Amino acid sequence: MPLDPQVLFRALLGAGITGLAGVPCSILNHLTLEAEASPEIDYIPASVEGEAVSAAAGMWLGGGLGAAMMQNSGLGNAVNPLASLSIPYEIPVLMIVSWRGEPGKKDAVHHYPMGAATPGLFELLDIPATVLREETDLDRAVSDAVAYMRKERRPAALIVPRGLFQKPSADSEGEGARRAAPILARQAASDTPSVRAFGGGELPSRTEALGAWLQRYPDALAVSTTGFMSREVSSHGMVDRHFPMQGSMGFASAIALGLERSAPGGRPVHVLDGDGALIMRLGSLATIGALAPRAFTHVVVDNGTYASTGGQLTVSPHVDFPAAALACGYRAAAHCRGAGGLEGALEWAASEAGQGPVLLQIEVDEREAEGLERPALSPQEIALAFRDAVAGRG
């Protein structure tokens, strides 16, 4: 007999899950509808599965405990942030994954390869995974998974087979649509602002741009993208407010989104992004624009290259990041082309902050600071020190 999906949702709340980031799946539709309608959990409709994992990791950095929900067809998209963010940084995330293509069960042909691989993927990553069945005690399954996460600071997984839960009623489906309507209406009614321009003189280096940002925002919480950006950020040693990513390329903004929505006191959150990283995950602009975090500043330092892998060219000269951000719902956007405009651009970003997400693209040249090394602290030490400081325990 199919189980009541509300039992699982209430078990998540009872175990201390404070936020859920998800990519839709018909098998898990009940959870999406419950999360959309419930004031007891913060729901992030992610653009891709890796974004869901990264946003849930950001929730933990802000003091909460997040879950990432997805269909197993897209589980491969979540491997990168699981393997290079959640596991090495010891950031617990509860994975809730449907099981399409379960061996021995009738399903679409294209579901079977990932269906056969799903349990093994979790085994390869050393993530304990529980397959939920009709005889499963859902409260116990969730509480055991969360207890493991809290003790070991590692991800855990719940696998949901097809047909396990009762189908949602027509009323609950309508409730989800009604909750989505205000976002859609707000986007349609808003007038798209114009892109502001700043500049003058030669392009600054990343070091000069970062120095100007540090001077303007000495106490801001920040998530920096992987590569030389995070190496340079970590050289300043301020893990009480700066989280230097290693790996999980493209997901700095998703981590920052989860952080912004869970950090106490409504503290402003900045993203120090790169052009190549943002190109890799442009879908995050849509998620951030729709959810409109009020205290969110997205700085894109654009040198037109993948610097830390040898300086290969990106396609950023063909991408208008500020215009894309505005089209996705950011409240303001600007670009800065020249060291003479840095101060004015950062002052403008500060004046626009607090009303919704802001994006500032800063073009820099290819000069690199010498001797940039990876952080001296381990990923685990960085994550715990950052979380403790955000929570006021540092």
C-alpha cells in the first residue's frame, strides 16, 4: 500500500531539516508541493542538481541543515559538488533521490542505465544510502540519516522508488501553482533597469580589483570561486567571513544563495565569481533572480581566461553578464572597464545593495599575483571556522 507523503515531509522537519533545494521529479512531486506550500521550510527551486547540492551546503554554512532533492536521472550532475564540496569540506547534505529505472521494474528504456548505477554511485562516494520501502519506518530512516550527518559531517541519502507514495491530490497541486504565481507576476510587472557603466584607464589586475573590494567591504560575508580567486582570497586568512571554494566550479553563487537565506541577522552576502565559472552555471542567475535575495551582491571578475588551468580563453567576450542578470531578475547590474572606475563601481554596488540581487562585472587583465598557493587550512577547518563565525561562535 502506498505511503502518505506528508509523513516523510513531517519527518524531515522533525529531524531538523531547515531548507530544501530541488529539481522536480514526478516521483518526488509530493515533496515539492509540500515544500512550496509550507512556511516551515525554505524551498529553493534549483536549475540543476548540482546547484541544489551547493545551495543545501550553503544552508549548513549559514547555520541550518539542508536537503537536496532530485531524480536519479540527473544524479550525475550532483557528483561534482558532492565529491569536491560536501565530502572534502565535511558539509552534511541530505540527498533525497528518486529511483527511476530500478532493476526488475517496468520503466522507460532510457532510465535503466542510471537506475542500475544509482546505488553504486552512492557506494563509490561512500555515502550511506537507504532505499525507502512500504515497510520502512520513515521517521526512523530520516532521523538515522540526519544523526549520521550531524555526527560525521558527511552527506547521507534516501532513495525513493517509483510508486512508494500516494499521488498528491488536485488541491495540493493547485496550492503549489498559487505559491509560484507571485514570483511570475513580479517578474512580468517589473521594468528592466539599464546596465550601468564605469571605467577609465587601463584594466586593473585581479589583485587590484580584490584589494578595492576588500577596502570597500571589509566585513562582508563572501564565497569565492575556485582557482586563483580563492587562492588569493585565502591569502588574506579571513575564514571568519570568507569561504574560499576549491572544486565545485560554477557553484559559488548557489552556495552563497543558501548561505544568504540561512545566515542569522540578514547579513549581506557577496559572491566573488569568475567569468569561466559563471558561464559554466548560468542557470544560477535565473534561480537567484527569481528568489530575489535582498542582501546579495554578485561580483564577476572577468579576465577572459581559465587562469588556474593554464590561461585558456573563455567565451566571455561574447557574453553580456550584466544584461543576462537583469533579464533573469537581478534588480541592478553594471560593468566596470578600467581601474579608474573601480571605486565608483563598488560605491554604486553598495548603494544598490539591500533591495535585491546586484551584479557587477569587473574586467581585469591577465596579471597574476606571484606565489598563490591553496589555503593552508584544510577544507574541513575552513568550513567549520566559517560556520562557527557566521553563527557567532568564533
